Amino acid sequence: MAPPPPLAGLRVLDLATLFAGPLAATMLGDFGAEVIKVEHPRKPDPSRGHGPAKEGVGLWWKLLGRNKRTITLDLSTKGGRETLLRLAATADVIVENFRPGTLEKWGLGYEELSGANPRLVLARVTGFGQFGPYAHRPGFGTLAEAMSGFAAITGEPEGPPTLPPFGLADSIAGLATAYAVMTALAGRQRTGRGQVVDMAIIEPILTVLGPQPLWYDQLGFVQPRTGNRSTNNAPRNTYRTADGRWVAVSTSAQSIAERVMHLVGRPELIAEPWFASGADRAAHADVLDEAVGSWIATRTRSEVIAAFEQAQAAVAPIQDVRDVMADPQYAALDTVTTVDDPELGPLRMQNVLFRLSETPGGIHWAGRPHGADTDEVLGELGLSAGEIDELRTEGAV
């Protein structure tokens, strides 16, 4: 008999909307936590309406809402507040992303929540954090991508700062929040008490940008936009093949850079004094890009990849989602897996984030309809059918 998943027995209330907070809850649910998605009765999570839909059903929600039971509660009502406090007494974690002060206005701040359950971890995910001059501003991932320095270094040198075409900062913050929650739970094992996680979306993306603050502090260095090139090594770029496809080449290791030069027939460049360090090679990127690019331009993508593999040099095809879905490495890893859905039938979506050898995670269902589990979950709390009807009459569910 297989052991239970590693987070079995953990109960998470997902009060958040859109991406960072809900993604954190999804990550926990993927490894066995019981996640209860709490949505407003009349204003569902906006992710249900983001992006393309099939038969009126938002596909993004099918991914973000997987492994979650869905209920409705209007937390601003008396019945909604009281019901959430009853749920909090049974939970380990609450994830929320209201503006600072909103839960407190409803009588659901951490004082009240921890009063109902001293072991509760409250993860608060906002654009700018719970305090500071920007705390009460509306915050979105796009603003974090702009403020953190990401957009400033992204794009061509003479072009404008460039924002990503997907929720980058939100996704990074979601992963960071899942890590923060698990850290808080580890602390609870020692103290017996929960605590508040204050996650500002502007911060995790700054962390993954690397040592930019340190460079500026010590050297006054401001990283410029370099397009696909790097200031740390070369050749590092995207190159067009003879059949009109594209590949990416990386030479972060000196040995790889030397192999590439042998492969493209320019071994004499290795003897240049500047070739011995990545930064110096980056200063001569024009020469190296010409050497690599001209060689690649006369060969098809499959020929280029085969030759690089033979030379044990680093290359990858530039793939769109059609290529990803057919890629044999992703297929071997089951990175894109199939989930049966009662609304739409089989769905192919990203699998759980990592593989555990003994207690793997899994996807048990895709995102469920709005409020599908309300009666069941509230019944498990001990509410009678009559009490649930009263909450509906009040507009609390």
C-alpha cells in the first residue's frame, strides 16, 4: 500500500484571487493538502474568466483550481464571518490577498483568527506588503516586474524596457509563498503556535534577479539591457537555422565555450587572451556571435542540435507550446499530464512541480465549478441544511 502524500492531513483555506496566493495553495494541494477554495458568492475568482475558455469554462481556472474543493462565502456578512471562523478552527493555513486592513475591517484579522485557532498560519500575499508607504496601493505582478528592475534589464539595448507576456512576478511569489508556509509550519512544530506570513510580490522577483543590489552597492554598477546576450559569458544568444527555426546556445562554462569554437571551425579564437574568461568573451560577443551564427545559419535545426550533442556542447531549440507538447524529454518526465475532467473531458496540463521518490504528489481533479462543494464542506462543519439555507438567504453563501 502506497504511503499517504507528504502534506496529507494539512487543511488550507484559499481566500485569495488571481494568481500568486491561489498558486501557492495549488502547490500545497498537489502534495496532499486538503485545499478549500473560498470565493465570493456573486464575484468568483477572476482567474475563471482569464484567457481562452471552452464551452464557457475558463481553462486557466482548470489549472489553478486543481485539487481544490470550492465553496462560497461573503466574508463581509455576519454569517460569512462566523462561518469562516468555524472553518479557521479546523484549518492549518489560510492564504489571502486582500489589501492590508480588509480582513481586520471584517473582524477577521489575525487576532480573531488565531483566537479561533492559535496554530493557524495566515499567509498574506499583497503587492507591496503589510506596511510601508505603498502598502495600501493596488498591487499586481506587472508593477513588481517594473519596480524590481526586471523590465529595466529585459529587451534590446536600444529598445524599451520589456514586460513578460505572462504572470512572472505572481508565479515567483506563489512559489515563494508555498515555501514560506512550509517554513512557518516547521516553526509551528517547535512552538505549537502559528504566525503571519507577509509576502510582498515585489520582493521574490528581486531575489531571483541575482546580485544587482550588491553590484550597485559595492561598484555602482547598473546592469544594462543586453537583449539575448549576457554580460557574464559569450557566445550566449539565439541563432536562426537554415530551415528558419531558432536555437539557443549557452556557454556558461569555459569548457563548453571551447567545445563550441571547435565545433564551428574557429578553434583559433580559443587562443585569444580575452577568451579565457566569460566577462571578456562577453566583451567580444560580436566576434563570437558571427562565428557561431554563420555556422548555424547553414544547417537545419535538427542538424545543429545533433552536432552540438555530439560535441557535448549546450544547445536547445526555441520551442513554442506546440513543440513543448511533443517534446520527448517532457514526455519522458510526464511534465504535461492528462487529467480527466467531468466538465470538459481529458485535459492536458502541467504536472506537479517536482517528483518525490517515496511520497509523490498528484492531480486528482481539475478546477471545479464555482461553489460546487459549499453544502458538503459546511455540512462537515456541523451546519444543518436549514442553517445553510439561512446563510443563502442572508447572501453569505
